[in-house]
Amino acid sequence: MNYAWNWSILIEPPYLGWLASGLGLTLVISLAAWLFALLAGTLVGLAGTLPGLAARAAARLYVGLFRNVPLLLQLFLWFFVVPELLPARWGFWLKRELPYPEFWTAIVALGLFTSARVAVQVGSGIAAVPRGQTMAALAGGMSLCAAYRFVLLPQAFRLVLPPMTSDFLTVFKNSALALTIGVFELTAQSRQIESYTFQGFEAFTAATVVYLVIALAVTGVMRGIERRTALPGGMGQG
């Protein structure tokens, strides 16, 4: 049996609107999760390099927990299990009163999962900064907090920007798993188009092209940032 190609469905209502809606959700979830991951991962990565043993142990526990549990399982745990473990009033709010709980769950789960990777990179970047710079900052009268803020973290971020680019791209791809808890992002909308029209090749090709365009755009932007922020004489200098 020959497949009946029909690319025009991609620009017909309501299917074009579905794709646009899915793309919007994908972008919002991915960007929000990345900002969450960047903030949390930076704090955890910084804690892992502090002199205190308790802070380093807590950072290792955090990374070990969220990095080694599959993202799909974390989505299910946050959406189906956590509300049942909380006090009844809180659980009811999460399940019934919070608008679009699956949307917020996707952001939290994806953000926590990604933050563990960011934490490892930030910690590695801080460790790569020559120890003498920290000693010089402290000897010059800076507090430890100021040394991290003005000396260590700016250099660490420049050093780990390339691997962070990879994680930024991965966030967009991992957001597709949000369909498993009912988020109608891009992949879910493509599946819905296929179920309504039986034009699966067209629907999933459109989603593939959109993901590819996002990846190329993010890569281009991040490479531009890398060139602008590269340390003189460092690996980022071309």
C-alpha cells in the first residue's frame, strides 16, 4: 500500500496552531528549566568547593541523587508520588488547585535533573582556576564570598561554557519527555496530529525540523558568547 503524502496539513487549521502551541510550551518549559538548573547548579557546585565538609557532602548527595535517577522516573515521582507523600492539604493543592500542575512539574523535574550536571561543571570550573588566584584575593582583603563572586565564578563560567552549551541543548530535547505526564509540548502535539490525520511522517518531520532549527540557533548563539567571553590565551581563543 502506497503512503498518501499530504504536507499541506501542516499549514491547515487546527494543526498549524497545535504545532505552534507545542513549540511555545517546549520553549517556555526548556528556558524556565534551564534558568532553574543554572541557579541551583551554580549554588550546589559552589557548595561542593567550600572548605566546610558538610557543604561538600550535601553537594555530593544532591548531585548523586538527581544525576543518577532517570529523568522519566523523576517526572513520574514528582507528578504522581510526591503529592501523596505531602500533608493532605498540600497534596490537594498540588493536584487540584495549582493551575496546570503537569507544566510546573515538568519545569521542576527537568530543572533538578539538569542542575546536577551544571553543578559538576561549575565545580570543575572552579577547581580549574589556579589556587594562587584565590589566595591572592584573600590576601588582598577580599572575603571568601567576594573571592567567589569576583574571581572564581567569572573564570569558572568561561571555562565550562562549551559543556554547558551541550546541556542547554539537551534541555530542549529532554523536554519531550514531559508528554508522559500530559504536557502538550511539540512532540505530543505531533503525536496528536498523527492520531487525527494519520499523516505521521509529515507531523514528526515537522517536529524534527523544528528541534533541528532550535539546536542550530542555540549552538550559534552559544558559540558567539564563547568567543566573546573566552579567557585570553585559553582554549576558547581561536
